[in-house]
Amino acid sequence: MNRSSSLSRRIKEVLLDGHWVANTNFKNLIQGVTWIQASEKTMTLNSIAEITFHINYYLSGILNVFKGGKLEIRDKYSFDLTPINSEADWNRLVEDFISNSNDFVLHVKAMSDEKLDSTFVDENYGTYQRNIEGVIEHSYYHLGQIVLIKKIIAN
């Protein structure tokens, strides 16, 4: 299996359909959540909606680069979620997340080894592969948070 196939499989596992590492994935966790649950603040933790927005923000921003655009995202805006005020608001965010996740997987799967080894935007950011691996690690980190938040709000 080439690197791009391996990386795309790992992204797909954490975001869309895997059960190997965490016994779940983002899509599975967020599709079973109501907009009220998604918006619920627990202690000082981010809400499920905020975390979903956060990961989707990075997927969208990196996808823009994959498609030939500029890197326009900034960390300071990565939790700037417009309030979720209805089930429709929440469903739009979930659908956008799933769409971006699928698109991200397809773009990574199509990358050559040369592209994976090339500089991502600026030398300070490393290679495309490093950034893709960062998305995977970052996603697992926040996936664990959602698992815990769901357990907390269930009680």
C-alpha cells in the first residue's frame, strides 16, 4: 500500500468509519447527538458543536490548499462557531463536516509521494505528509474529548 492510501485510510478511520483505535469515529459520535446536547457546555470544556466546528475549520482550510488556494485559516478563529440555535443549524454543521471529511480523504488518497514530501505552504509548516499526520493526531485528541463529554452529559 502506498503512503497516500495508508494516510487516507487513517483519516477515514478517525473521521468517518473506523473503529480500530478508539472503537468509534467522529461521524458515528456526532450523528447521534441532538443540537441541545451538541451545544451543552460542561464545566469549562468546549461543547461537542465547538469541537466539531474546530476540526471542520482545519479540514476546510487545508482542503483549500489542496485545491490550489491559500492557507487562510488562523488558530485564533478555530473555535469561532456561530451559535447552534436549532436542529437544522447542527445538521448543517454535521453535513459540512462529513462532506469535508470525505473530500479530504479523496484528496489525500490521490497525492503522489512527491506531493506528500513537498513543502506545505511554507517551510515552517513542514511537508504535506506532516500536516496530514497532524490532522489525524489532532482529530483523535478531540475525538477522545467528545467521547468523555458525551459520557458526562449523559449523566
